[in-house]
Amino acid sequence: MNRRPLRPQDWETLAKEAGFHPEMIAVLCQISLRQLERHFKKNFKKTPIEWSKELRRRLAIQHLSEGWSTKAVAQQLHFSDAAHLCHEFKVVYGTTPQNFGPQSRPKRAF
């Protein structure tokens, strides 16, 4: 980590490779989990777990808006199952993932 600061895209790539688990991100960075936690607190003002959850939700919304099924999104982003993804969305956004799909977007009038 002392070599050069990682760009946000690098962190996203590492998170995906690590299955969004902070412990595995630390392993890929060849640092301890505690070092990773300090780095995130200093640079992102949040824990690696909070950051990872936000990233997964952002990616989930992106995939859902592209027409992915809830089940496919849950599998791709390492949620335990589709119900876990639905629960997370209800807690954070107050609605289900289906409301983020392409069919939920307002139609444009020409």
C-alpha cells in the first residue's frame, strides 16, 4: 500500500476479486485487515465493510437497471441469496430491488 495510492477503480476491482470480503481485500493488498481498516478510515471516512456494502448496492442498482434478475445480481455480487439482497434494499432504500429495474423507469414522451 505504500507503493502508490490505489484509484477507486482499483479498489472496486480488488473488492470484486475478493468477493467483497474486507479480509480478502487485505490479503490481495498484502497487508493486515487492521491496516486496511486504518487506510479506509483515513481515506474514505468509513470502514471497509461499510464501503463494500455501499459498492455492492451501487453495483446492484446498475445491474438491475440493465435488466438483470434479482437472483443473478445476488449471485454476481456475493449476497447469500436473492432474499438477502431484497432485505438489504428494503432496509436501505425502503423498497425492493424490482423498483430499480428497467421497467420501473419512467417512459419518455417524444
